[in-house]
Amino acid sequence: MRIRIRDTGAGFDPVHIPRLTERFYRIDSHRSREMGGTGLGLAITKHIINRHRGRLHISSNIGQGSEFTVILPTEAVY
């Protein structure tokens, strides 16, 4: 099963992709704190996906938005 989520927001520099799923990692810590973010969302998401033997793929381009793809094996779907 494949779930793809796209946005057309500001996007971010792809250099951040390897660290996005680290706990408490924030690309823009000042803006994130103002909005109430903890930096845990993608870390938790990654652990849930891993528990189901799945994969998370992230891509983004500045000014073009981001895409998050979750790939789960069919036997993990209940």
C-alpha cells in the first residue's frame, strides 16, 4: 500500500531530509516554537511505519512544496 501526501507550501532544502525524522529536529526552530511544534511528529511517524515493516520517503524543493510517501507491505495492512 502506498500513501502519498503532497503540499504546495514553501518547501525546504533537501539537505535537511536525512535528519527530519530525528526527535526534536526542526528546520526552523524559531518559527516552529511560535507555532507550538515539538519536533516529534515525523519521528513518531517513522517509528510507526517501521513497526509495520514499511518505509517513509520524503522529497521537497524550496518554493515548490513537499511530498511524503508511506509504503507499507500488504501483509501489514489489517
